[in-house]
Amino acid sequence: MTEKLLTLSPVDLVIIGLYFVMVLGIGFYLKRFTKTGEDFFLAGRDMTSWIAGLSFVAANLGSLELMGWAASAYQYGILATHWYWIGAIPAMLFLGIVMMPFYYISRTHSVPGYLKLRFGEPARALSAITFGFMTVLMSGINMYSMALVLKIVLGWDIHFSIWISSLTVAVYVFLGGLLSAIFNEVLQFFLIWLGAIIVSVLGLIEAGGWSGMVHRIHTNFPGQDYTHLWAGLGSFTSNPMGIHWTGIVLGLGFVISFGYWTTDFLVVQRVLSAKDLRSAKMAPIIGSAFKMAVPFIVILPGLLGLAVLPEHLVGESQAATMPGAHTYNEVLPLMLARYCGPGLLGLGITALIAGFMSGMAGNVSAFATVWTYDIYRALIRPRASDNHYVSMGRWCTILGVLISIGTAYVVMQFLSIMDYVQALFSIFIAPLFGTVILGMLWKRATPAAGFWGLLAGTLSSLAMFLWVHFDPSALRYIALSSHAQNMAENMYRALWSWIICVLVTVAVSAVTKPKPISELKDLVYGATVIPSEGAVSLVHRPIFWAGVVFVVFVVLNIIFW
Amino acid sequence: MHGPGFVSIWFFIGALLTAYGLLITATGLYELGTPPANAPVLSNLHASLWWGLVLLIIGLIYFIKFFPKKQ
């Protein structure tokens, strides 16, 4: 790409400018309310279920989410929806109903903090360090993708975009900590929806509704199935992703999904800010309902791109040899350019910027917490005042942004943004899920087993990644098929590393001494009394709403089978 | 949440959406009389006008309902 897709009008610039004024204004306003560590790192544990729930989803809605998954939808078709439905909903409901009580009752401030309570310092140190590493990498990827959008769409200098947007996030998180991040995430959630859904609405009108869109896709891409969720997953070769349904169900739906949504501190931190246990349980359930709807603003534009765009988009490597060709990653900007005139374009660009900022603020606030509490306080300076840790958290926010900016320049070398993200998830998150879930549900898991299981799972995942990287023929062993695409490889690598983590944890537990039951109180199922919800009506019980969401989830999968 | 005098997030959302609604609706009205030179696909539907009104209505509801009250 050498020329920009469109030019902003003055009204678009005013809309974008107003957004920056608002997010900074919120940061300055909230500074007076963030005095203690509890305020800065956990928003005072005072959030309602709605605010925690919307923030929970928005922190996951980075610009990667918007641009990357629209690109994946163009490349793989409706299969990309699996990352929103089976790859999210069951895990979010499980977090709310089963896991949240342990996180919340233990009064931990982070996921590594929970591992400290359950397994001891080594497991906490390992997970905190790997999480910190992953977080700044993710933040850098997010930042790069945003800058890429602004370069493609508006011709803005990539360095200008990175620095202005990042420093804005740094300022408002520095001032108001998690409280500011959460408030802005709720605002950004609205902007993302209101800015992005217009593309889907107008796209469906142009394509002639859902059936018109499917007909056009079949005409444009004969012989390929882009519009069925499950029907093409019976073999590795009958779908664009080169994946079997076992990889989707076990690798994505079980390991990666549960790993991300239940142990990635970026999202869990939002729920820990809830004002009481019921709100903490409801927040992921509310979040799951909105998450289930996100494909209508992310996947649908990619599918509509297959139907209405006059040209065929290509991969990054192909585009390098085809001057003037557009890539998969450009599908959402192309759709915005297709439908949005002055004003709406500014709103659409603001949605992308808001997505970037919510994702980045999530990474930065989580990084600041884990660094301050789980690395700095645990390993470097254990007995400082609360004010000192708040100050460290504020400056760590700036440091995290600066490291992320450095990372953004490094990740510019990677060809497929989303595949890289999935590789990261499977390397770090899948084994962590094995350790946390055994820690919560199995009293016999020992402190030594927690550490060695996590280490073995992480190293084995890294080894598998490097094996296939240097010897692509190894794919037939890792992903069970030489036809598997990158995403399929990630699914299976996650599954194997989780299994290795669990097996090592069980084996080491068998030969080492467990903690006494009295030390597992409020940490493990069977040793914890979950507070009663009292005599409340059915519609006020989290389990009821989890059931409603699950039924809708099943129905949607059947409709789009 | 955070005691008396604390301005709700919903107020900030209402204020921003109201401003956006006004700007986009005004742009839509202007384009009725002066169509843009490079009109987007489906510009005959005047999406700016009706979507701007949607934003304005949502924004005003939140802005008025959560307007900070004097203590």
C-alpha cells in the first residue's frame, strides 16, 4: 500500500479530537479518587456488575479484535466466529459461576497472587514474569495494528500514531489507575459498537440480507465453504482453516478459551474490581452476552467483504509481490471507506482508536499491577508503604507503555498479526490454565507440582513452536495434519501443552507433600465455604442468567451450523 | 460508587454521544442539500442523518438521566 484509502473531513477530525479530550478529561477527573493501592490497582473494588462486565469485554476488544478478526473472517469465513462463541462463552460462564468465588473470596489482587496463595512463591514468580512478558508483547502488537490502520486509511505516519495514542493511554492510566482504565473502557465499548455496526447494517443492505450475502460469496469464491460454522470441520481439508472439529472443541473451546478468559489477568482484573461476590459472578455473564454479539460488528464485515468488494484481498506475502493489491488486514478499513462519509467516517475511525486504547489500557494496567505486587513487592522491596506501591504503579504505567512502543517496532516484522497472537496465547496461557484449574479444584495438588507443571507446560509449548518454526514438516505431528494452517497448529499446541502441564502436576503431586487442608481455605473447592446468595428470586441469581446465555449460544451454533 | 459527588460514567458517555449526534446529524442535513463529490456506496440512504439522530437520542437519555445533582 502506498496511497491512503480516504481523507478525513474537518468534522471527522473534530469527532476524533473530542474523543481524546474526553478520555484525558476522565483521567484528570478520576485522579482525586485514586489514593490507595486498592483504588489504583483494583478501582477500590467498588464497580457494579454492569461496569465490570462491559469493561471485561472492552479490554479484550482491542483494535486487533476489530481489524484482525475482520481479516480472519475474510480469510477463513465464518469459522472465525468460533473465537467468539465456543472460544469464549463457555469459558466466561465457567469463570463467573465456578472460578470467580475463589478469586474473589481469597481477596487476591491478581492471578499470580492467587498462585502465591495456593502454590507458593516460585509458581507466582514464574507466572508473573511470563505474564509481564506476554502483556508488553500484546500491547506492542495492538499498538502496531492501530498504527497500521491509521496509515492505510488516513496516510498518517505510523510513528506519529503510535506515540500520540500510546501516550494518551499512559496519561489517563497514570492519573486514575484501573478506575480510569475501566471508565474509559466502558466509554470505548459504546464507541466501538456505535462506530462499527454501521458497516454491518449498510453491508447487509447492499448484499441483499444474509441470504444475498451467502449467494454472492458462493459466486465470488466457488467451491469454498465460508458460511458454515461446523459443517466443514469433519476433515482437515474441507474448510479454509485446515482444522478438524477436535482442534476447535478441545484446543480452542477448552484449553485456549478457558486459559484466556479464566486466567489472563488483563480480563480477570476487571472482574476483581466488582463491589461484591454477586457482582463479580454477574460481570463475566453480562460480558459473555455482549461477547456473543461482537461477531455482528467484527466477523460480519469480513464476510460482507467477501460478498461486495470488487477485488480479492490477499495475504501479506502475496501483496508484497502484487503492487496495488490490498491485504486481508485491510478489509475493515476498506469497508469503512466503502460506506462511511464525513462524520460517520470520523466515528468509525474513533471506534478503531477506542478499540486500540481499551486493549492497551487493559494491558498496561494489568502489567502495572503484576509488576508492582507480584514482582517488585514480592522479589525486590517487600515492606514499603502503600503510597510507595501506588507511586511505583503510576511510573510502571509509563514504563510499560514505553516498553510496548519498543515492542511495536519489533513486531512490525511479523506477517500475520492474529496468528502470532494465538501463538502467544498457546505458549503462555494454556499451561497456566492447567495449573490454576488444578489448584482450584484438586486439594491434593502440591506447591512443588504447581511450579513444575507450569514450567513443563510452558517450556514444552515453546519447544513445539520452535520445532515447527524450524522444521515445518513437524506440523503433521503437532497439528495431526500437514494441511493444518497456523491457527490449527496453535489449537493443538495449546492442547498438548495443557496436557503436559496437567500430567506433570499430577505426577509431581503424587511424590510430594500437599498443603494441610487448613491452608487451603478460601482457595480450593472442597475446602471453601461459598457464601450463600440468600433468598433472592430466580432472576437475581447469576446461574439463571448463565443458563440464558448458554441456551442462546447453543441456538446460534445450530442456526449457523 | 465512590460516594457523594462522584460523577457517573454514564454521564460522560451521554455527553460525548450527544456531541457526536449533533455533529453527525448536522453533517447529514448539510449533505442533503450538498451531496459530497465522492459519495460512498448507498449514500442515497443518508446514513449520517439517521445514525446521527440515533446517537443524539441515546446520548441525551444518558446525559439527562445521569446529570450530576448538587449535593
